[in-house]
Amino acid sequence: MNHGAHDGRVEVISGVMFSGKSEELLRRLRRALIARKRVQVFKSRLDDRYAGASRLSSHDGSGIDARPITSSRDLRRLVNPETDVVGIDEVQFLDDGIVQVVEWLADRRVRVIVAGTDMDFRGRPFGAMGALMARAEVVDKLHAICVRCGEPATRNQRLIGGEPAPPEAPTVHVGGNETYEARCRRCHEVPEPGRHQTELDIEGEAAAWAERARYW
Ligand SMILES: [Zn+2]
């Protein structure tokens, strides 16, 4: 595929938590800066308690400042007309409107690089990640290492009090006593729901949407 200097395009860096997505995003943005491109960097924020400056950081402590956004509308409003490259971290937390905004930017010859977790803790597509991956010119899926068996990890294991989280738990849970591990398909655990499945699906989705609405 020939990506000329003035071609707008969408690049998705997807993968499990702890797979180095943000570092890969940072690497591409640094190279764009070296090439004297005009770069804007955004990071979705879940919670207004963490308002203020945000930063994409790598393990060596270096980084690039990122502007926090809570919605696709924020992004559309904040991108400057002369920007060449837009980077967005944690894109899975943004609303579905992000797909349209990303396509709009790429059509205007902006190179859009988004990084996000592609699956939620249940192993289902997270937010708009599936739609973004389908429309992107370039998709890279990064793996972590499964903490159980050492194989490449593709799943996010959510643990609540050390136990695998039930599927009816909200997709996004801020401020809880939960932890996450990277695991492979075989070691990933989502327990059977304790009640009638259909009832739980409906309740779980409603709870997830209510949770999302709180932050978006
Ligand atoms: Zn494993």
C-alpha cells in the first residue's frame, strides 16, 4: 500500500492491556515530530476527577503531553485545521461518534493514529474499536504475555477481590477494588452468570450503558 506524504489515513494500534500500545503510539508520534509534522495528541479520560493535563508516557519516563477529551465532539472541536497528524490514546472509552470524526479527519488528509484496548474483560469488542479496526488502512494488534502460562496474551482478565469478575459487571468501573491481568484465550476466565442469562444480559447492558453515560 502506498501512503504518500499527503494521504489521510487511519492507523489502529490495538491489543490487550500491558501490550505496549501507548509506547507504540508515542514512537510513531515522535517520528512525525522529527519529520516536522504538526501533531496533536489526545487521550480519552474517564473521569472528571482526573481533569487537567494528561501525558503519554513510556517506561523510561519520557513522554508527550496529551489533551484530555471525554467525547468525539471534543475531538472535532479541538483539532486545528493545519494539523497533519492526530494521535488518540485509550480510544475505546470514547463514544461511537469517534468513528465518524476519525473518518472525517482522514478524508481531510490527516494521518490519524489511535491506540486502544480491543476487547473488554468479557472478551467482547470494546466500544468503537471493532468499527475503527474495520475502517483503518493499517491495523496492528499487539500482545502482552499471559501471567499464567507465558504464551502471548490477547485478553484482559478482570479480577474483583482476586476472583474472576462475572460477565454482568459493568464494562467500565472506576474507582473499584478490581485489578487486571493479561491472559491468553485458554487462561482467560469469565465465570458463568449466577442468574438467568437473558435477564443478566439485559441488566448488564443497561448497567454498562448507565455507567458509560456517567462519564460521557
Ligand atoms: Zn495463558
